[in-house]
Amino acid sequence: MNTSAPFNTSTGGGLGFWKILAVIAVILIACAVIVPILKGLFWVALIGLALYGGFMLFGKSNQ
């Protein structure tokens, strides 16, 4: 009876692990950069929208 493993578990088996780890690291770094930018842009857009709404509200009443 042969009890050997059906696949090779020698060198190169951990390469997939490092690729997955690298992808996860890149995603986390991208999130760490993008999230603060989006938070800042949200407040800029909110202030801009408030100014635009105030201009449209009071600008049309003067005509």
C-alpha cells in the first residue's frame, strides 16, 4: 500500500501565501490613503453645496 502524499509539498508552496499577503497589504495601504481624502472631500463638498444653495436662494431673490 502506498501512503505517500498525492501532491508535492516541497519548495514554492508558500509563494501563494506571500502573494495574498501582498495584495491584502496593498489594499490596506490604499484604504489608509483614500479614506482620509474622501472624508476631507466630503466636508469640502458639503460646504460648497451650502454656499451654492445660499447663493441660489439669495441671489435669485435680488432679481
